[in-house]
Amino acid sequence: MNWYLVLVLALVMSCGPSSSEKQTEEVNSSVEVIHHPDAQKVDVMIDNQLFTSYCWPDKVYKPIFYPIMTAGGHFVTRGYPLATRDGERGDHRHQVGAWFNYGSVNGNDFWGNGAEGLTRKNLGQVKLLGIESVESMGDKGLIVARSSWLDSVGQELLTEHSTFEIGKAENYNYIDRTTTLTASNGDVVFEDTKEGSFAIRLNRQLELPTDGDVTVLRKQANGSFEESKDLDNSTVTGDYLSSEGITGYDVWGTRAKWMQLSGEIEGEKVSVVIFDHPNNVNYPTYWHARGYGLFSANPFGVEDFVDGSEPFNFSLKKGESFTQNYRIVIGSDVGFTPEQINQIAEDFNNK
């Protein structure tokens, strides 16, 4: 017997894929969802490249999608404060990744928890309770999660059940969020404020250009970051467009069915579009969309957006629920026309 040949065959068999791994290889799946419990995240890979992670980092006080990437491998989301990158802003440290919460729920601030100082009372936390399931389904994947909205003393105000569909279309990737909130321990009021609610904080290059200097973080030789004044807006290329045809800074506080922020990141054309849904509260939503990179749909705030308006103060009785549906689209190397965005909106609305 040729013992050398036997040894070689044994090594090949031990290093090759298992039968289950072979089955995975044979499936032509462009979207793969991978749960990493110890790392507190679920990765979503599209065409073998990280698109985003659903994660729940310590001291962020809410689950987030972070980072979110373009098909060209560029960061859509800001890195600060989790993985600060040279030249980006270091303000509003609670604005990280993409998230859903609100600034005043029975007087508890879920939006601002994690902000500088933490000197205020009544800070709420959205605590992930568990990932119920993950599934890879060819050109899309699913994540189902349960969370609890806790007030400043740890009392649950709301239970959250969220389903995320993350997928790949012809010229964009998307995240669809369906979130049901239930008043679990008493009546709940979403008191009127601009600080909310379905939001993303974006890469510096997708901000809107501004006159004058901007305070950014610059990496030092020792690896630390220090604040510096930046007068160079040459790489800042963002611009808003709403479904109502409003552009630029003027979109803040207006109502729209969808909002696009488009620009370039290191030469790659990028379009970020957030879609409201006709079944959502107070459709079409108001937009808390700022030039400095905060991009947020807020159906619960009215008074701050419209001078002289009565406060909205959306409320639930104990045991009542409501559901919000949102879509984020990330287009790479594409400039969407309003007609194309309306078609994506129609497809989303009919889901």
C-alpha cells in the first residue's frame, strides 16, 4: 500500500468542505446573513462583500445598522464614535449608524442617550433582547429581532418586534424595516419633538456644502484625534431632493413621501433614499434632515417643524400597538431620477 498517497488523501479530505459547506457553495446566493452572537452583530454580505451589520454595541443604547457600505466599498455611514475616521465631524455622538428611536417617550429621551455629558435625567434605552431568526434567501436576507424600550429606571415602556429584509436589486441595495411597538406597562405618549426617529448619520462627503469653516477630527501621529478647523469643502458633495421637488437645506421640516440625498464618495456616485410608507403614522412624514449629515424621518414631531402648529403627541393605551415601515436604498454609481424613485416607492408601498 502506498502510505504516502493515503496520507495525502486524508489531508485533502480533512481540509475540504463538509457536506453542509458543499451545499452552501452550490447555492448561488448573492445575500448572506451571518449571526455572530459573541461579537454582538449580524453581518449582511452582498456578493461576498460586507453591506452592513445589525449590531448592538455597548454604550450606544440602541441597536443600529453600522456600518453601511456602497457596492464600491465606501462607507455611507459616519465612523465616529465607534471607528473614527480622519476628517469627519465629532458632534452628536449618539447619531451613529442607522437607527429607530425617539426623543420624548413619556418624558424619556431615547434619541439623545449617549450624547456628550449625559448630565440630563430621563434617558431611555432600546435594549436588544434577542435575535429570533436569520435567513439567507438568494437575493435577500431576513433578520427578526426583539427589543425593549426601557425608561431611565429600567422600566419597560414599549416592546419592539422588528423584521428586517435586506436585499439586492438591479442597481441598488436596500434595507426594509418593519417595526411593531406595543405599550406594555401602561399608556405611552410620544411627546412632540423634532428629535426623531428613523435616521441615519452619513459620511462627511455626503454632507451638504456650507460656507465657512467646519470643526472636524484629525488623526494625530500618536493615533489620537483632535478637533481642527476645516475650510476645504471640495469633497463635500451632498444634496437633498424630496418627493415634492424641494432641494438642499430647504427640505428640513417639510413633508414628503421620500427623500434622496445624493453625492459622491471618492468618485463613486451614491444615492441614499429613505421611503415613508402610506400605512405609517402621520404619512407623509416630516423630515428632520440636516446639512451636517443627519438624515431622519420624523412622523411624531410637528410643532417644531411648523410654526403655530398644535403638538401632535401621538399616544397609545396600555396594550395597544402600531407598526412603522421604512426603506433605505443605497444606490452605487447611479443617479436616480424622480420617476425611478417613484417606481421604487410604488414597489415598496405594495409590499
